[in-house]
Amino acid sequence: MGAPCFGGRGTAAPPPTPTGAAGNSGRRPRVRTVRTSPRGVPTLTGGPPVRRLTVVLGLLAALLLVAGAPALADPPFGVTSRVTDRVDALSSDEEQQVQQAIDDLQTNEGISEYVVFVSGFDGVNGEQWARQTAQQSGLGANDVLLAVAVDERHYGVHHGTSVPASDLQRVVGDDVEPRLSDGDWAGAAIALADGLGAGSASSSGSGSGSSSGALTALVVVGLIAVAGGSYLVLRSRRRRPRADRQALPATERRQQPDPYAGTSTEQLNYRASSALLDLDERVRTAQVDLDYARSYFGEEAVPGSAEQLATARDELSRAFAIRQELDDEIPEDEPTQRRMLAELLGLTDAASARLQAQATALNELRERERTVPQAVVDLQRRVADLRQRLPVQERRLDELRRRYASSAVTSVAENVREAGVRLAAAEQGLELARQDQTSNQTGRAVGRLRGVEDAVGQSATLLDAIDRLADDVTRAEQRVVAVRGQIEADLAEARSLVQSGDRSGLQPQVARAQAALGAADAALRPADGSPGDPLTALRQLEEADLALQQALSVARDAQSQARRAAELLDQALLTARSTTAAAADFISTRRGAVGPEARTRLAEAQRHLDTAEGLARSDASTALGEAREADRLGQYALDLAQRDVGRWSQQTGYGGYGGYGGYGGGTRGYGNPGYRGGISPLGAGLGGLLLGGLIFGGDHHHGDWSSGDWSGGGDWSGGVGGGDFGGDFGGGGGDFGGDF
């Protein structure tokens, strides 16, 4: 997660119906308008007088009801206390009750809850606002932030990686949201603490408590009786389900500029018709080419092509439907025609690009066919070299296991065995490719060698990861002592401030730093005398430093804070790079078993790491926050990926990560005869392995013809390994939010 966030937007009026929607002849529907009187007072026109009066009274009631609230929304900011109330949502008694619940949660579960009440989220959704506020506040792995926009009726939640996402979502959905809907702000905060602490999440809370003052309540009470109900009905009628709003095309949400403004409608019409006919022919030709490629090169050589062709067909069908609508007996006005023609051309362009990528990939296969003999020789040499590295890396892995805790080496614990399995599969593929050459089926050999190349690349990645981890953990071990000394000095400074009476939010942060320091010591020197985990210790020291920087930020000037951030940035980048690289290697070599959530977290971790490295010289403070976020997301991605592989192994019977048994079991899998429980690659069938995605890339339709796996020309040495993560994937994580 950078940590995970859930998000949503609040109540919004439905977007205006666009002029010239398809099928209405471009006629503008009648709408209610607002004009301004000479004195600047808005006056509704176009409706019955009684209805206009009701609406005006309702709006006036609404204005009075929110008179005591701040007029401006709040941008994300760094919080300095557990309860931040900028809109007087809580009474003093309620704030004490919330603080007590938060303290109990900290004492019993070690989870720090932060609650923020503001007027609005300054134009961003709850998820983003909570995430940005958590980042600016330096919240860590054991922290939860609940942000509530009281006037906008949005909320957002951010949680660290150590807080179970499933439990949090359940508590928020079952206990927090109902209280927010009732305006029970204190009850919502207490319910969150109780739910996370496995307490009574169904307690009623402390009640809602008015914040607008007795005088305002007396003024508006009569008016509410007359018009408040009308306002609420009007507000509810203006609500639109989020799914409906999302389903509206972009052209109905906002006026789009004409992408063909310099082209006449007649020329645009001709261009659209020509593009449609051309695409129809290309789809037919692509099917013939695909059928030929399957029969000549083999199914494994053209993964994802059928799905891409099906998508192009769907785009063609939608384009034909638009053409039919333009040609039917109901005429459209010119703006509507242009919009529909632009949509048609967008579909044909997308489908044509998809088919062109497929044609390019097929041409590359034909080019590779000419180099099959040399490719076999080169891949045999690479397999032999990697075979020689297996015992060397096994010894290095054993040394890491002796020196460090299992948690330090878990990401590479199975790498030697996994590399051996892949090399066995590669050797099988090479043998089959040689047989294809002998029988003059070089096209079939192309597909086999593509899989062999991927297996060889993954084997190299697995073995290289052991070397990189050894370097990372050694550097972390060397830095721990110096970093700990710096934190001890900061801790002494913070304690002196507390003792001198400057207690502005310091004590909780000091306690948090002391706890993190203790966790770092336990990770580095376990009580039972077993080996330690320097990377985890360094990460815990960063958590301690984060708490101390929050505590000392007020006392220190900006220059000293920037200098301290620069000092801390090196170790933060070290842990972030190590964690992100470990997650990337793990996912890229087990793609067939890893789902979208882990890939999404990895992509986000890499984005934050890139940002941190880009800002390292110019803005150390921001870079430090980005590096810590990258480390947190990378660790979360690795945890999710390991969970996915473990679950996949149980479902398929593959020993995989954390066990024995080779690939699969039964007739689906691969194993190395030299490993307990494996089956001979010669008896399994490489085609099934490739198509099943157990080694060579998982769901091929995510890599398709235009992916990096196929780009880069006909060179056999290119395009090995992982591919891109993120982009096309969604999923939950450490941030969420919604309406109430």
C-alpha cells in the first residue's frame, strides 16, 4: 500500500444532458434556468410559483444550517495530534471520549488512529485526500487515518501495511459509515477504534452533538419545518448512483473539443466510411494470418492474439452500429454528426493499431525463423552457464540463511530451486526445437524457443536476485549502528522538550519512536540469540525517526529539517530499492500465479521510487517521503505476491514457493527429476506449460501482441523477463473512502 486507500465522491447533481445526443436530432431539451435580479439575487424561472418558493426556502434553510461551518475546504495537511477538528464537529466531552478510545486502541493493539474533521476536501476525493494527508503527516505501518469532510459528506481512510485491510473495510462498512450518515462524528471515530481493537464495534457512540450553536438552531428550527423537507427531497432527487454517472460517456459529462475542427463534415464522412471498409478487410485478413500462424508456429508462439482479434472485431461492430445510426431515417444535426463520426474514427483507429501490432509480431516470427539454428546454439550455451551457477548460488544462499533471519531471505529462499525447474523446462524446449529442425518444422521451433528464452531469462533473474539481496542486507547491517545513534540523539532531544513542559503532541510520538526503536533492536538481535534481520531493523529505525521528526518539526527550523532529511534519505532509498527490486523479481518470475493487486502495488512503488530518486538532489524532504512510501508499497506488493503464489500452489498442487513438487503435479506441471516430488520435463509437455502460463507469463492476454514481450525486432536476446505491471489492473489497497 502506499498504503492502501478507498475513495469516493460525494453527492453531485447529475451532469447536464448534452446537446445533440444520438437519436434526438440534436434538439436541446428544456431546462430550468437561473437568472439574476437587479440586486444580484438568484431567481428560478421555468417552474410553478409554489415550487419555486419551496426550492428557494429550502435553499435558504440549507444556507442557514451550514452558517457555522467554514466556507472554504481544506487541502491535505500534516496532522500533529490524534484528533484534529477544524469544524467544531466534536464537543469537548466527545473529543475526550474519542481520545480515550484511540488511546485504548494504541495500548491494546499497537495501532495509532488519527481522526481529522474538515469542511471539505478541496476538490479531491476522500481516498486521495486521506493518502496525501497521511504522507504529509509521516504516518507509518501501524497507523490509520480517518478523514471526514463534514459539509461535503465525504470520507477517506488511509491505513499502513500492518493494519489488516479486510478487517478495516468491514469495520468501516458496518460500523463507521452508518454513524457518519447519522452525523455521529464522535461515534464514527470510536467505532473505528473499537472495531480495530476487536471491541464492541456496535456501540452507539457518543451521539451527534450540534456544532452550529444554539442561536442558529433557534433561528432555523421554524424554517426547517416549512422548507427543510423540500430541500432534502430536492437534494435526494439530484443524487445519481455512482455507477450511472460512471456509465455516462465522456461526451455527456463535458463538452469535448472537435478533434477534426479543420475538416469539413463531408470530408469527415468520407474518411469515416473509408476507414470502416478498410478495417473490415483487415479483420478478415488478420483471422487468416492468425490461423496460419497457429498451425505453422504453434499456439504457444502467438499468445493473446485471439483475444486481440476479438477486441478488434468488437470495435468494428460498434463502428458499424454508429454508421447505421447515421444512415437511418432519423437525421442528426451537424454537431451530432461530427461527434458520432469522431467516435467512429476513434474505434477504427484503435482496432487498426491493434491489428498492426499483431501483424508486426507475426512478421517478427517469420524473421526469427531464419535464425533458429543459431538461436538454439546460443540458448544451449546460456543454459549451460546458468547450470554452473546453481551450486554456487545455493552455497551463497546457505550462507545468508546462517547469518540472517529467515525473514531477511524469504524473497529468495526458493530461487535456486525455481531456477533449476525453469532450466529443466528450457532444456526440454531446446530438445523439442532440435527435433523440429530435424523434421524441417522450423516454424514450430520458433514458438518453442520463445518459451525457452523466457525460461532462461527468468532463471538468470532468480539467481541474480540472491546476489543483490546479499549486497543489500550487508549494506543495511553496516548502516544500522550509525542510524541508531542518530535516532538516540533525536530521542534525547524530544525527551528534553517533554520534560521542559513543551508537550505539544510530543509524548505520543516519543512513545511511538521508543516502540519502533525496541522493534529494531529485536529484529537485529532477537532475544533467543537467533540471527537478525538488518533490513527489517533499518526499516523500524526509519519508523522511529519518522515519529521523532513529527515531534521535533515545530521545534526545528526548516533548514535543519532539510539537512536531517538529506541525512536520512540514503538509507530510505536503500530499503526502498531493495524492497521494490525483490518484489519485482518475485512477481516477474512467477507471473502466472500473481494477481493484479500485487502488480498494481509494485507499479505504484516503482513510481514513488522514481519520484524519490528524481527529487533526491533538489528536495530531500519530499524525496524522503516518496522513498518511504515506495518501501511500504514494495513490501506490500511482495506480501501480496507471496500470498498469491501460496494460494495458487495449494490449488494446483505445484510445490512452487515454499514447497516441493515441481511445477504442477499430474500432467500439467514441470519439475526437475533431481528435486523431490518433481516429474520429468520430458513427460509433461512444454506446450501445456506455456499455455497454462505456469512459468512463461500467466494470463497472456495482458501481454498481448503489443507488449514488450514482442517488441524490439527479431533479436532472440531481447524481451526476456517480466514486462509491465499496473496500468491495466485495479484492486484495493491502503486507501479508501466514500459518501455518507
